[in-house]
Amino acid sequence: MFGTIHSLVWTAIAAVAGVGGYCFTRNFVRHRLRFVDAARSPLAPIVAGAVAFGIGCVAALLPFVTLGTAVVFALGAGFGTASGARALQRGEWSQRQLTR
């Protein structure tokens, strides 16, 4: 029983890390990096995933965070970067304008 609860907590933490990495990087690419040509490069998701894995490895020193969580976070960041770059190519970014 106790082992099942721990595995459920680890799975939930990994899922939140993956979805959070995806959403954060997708929005970051769409809003902050929309004028940066390197963000549209095919190498950008790999670089983003490698950087996210490095951050995840440091976070793996904490309890309840494992290397599996770091891998899921890195995959989410890589796929989020790729999705944000595709959204930029399709022109799906919102420009915030002040209204009077």
C-alpha cells in the first residue's frame, strides 16, 4: 500500500513537470522568442531539451524528484519548443495591444 502511494506521487510529479515544461516553453517561444530566428531552427528543441534536462538533474537532488522526472521535463520542454516554433510559422501568436 505504501509503495503504491509513493509511485502515484512520483507519477503525478513527473506528469506535472512534463506538462509544465511543455506549456512554459511553448508560451516562451511564442511570446518572447517570436523575433529570434534561432528559435525556428530544427536544432532548437534539442537544445531546449538538453538545457531542461540539466535543470532537471539539479532538481533531482530534491526528494520526490527523480531522473525520470528530469527526462519527462526535458521531453516536455523539447516538444513545447517545437510546438511554439510551428505556431510561429503558422502565425498563431497573439500581439497584445493597448486599447483606449
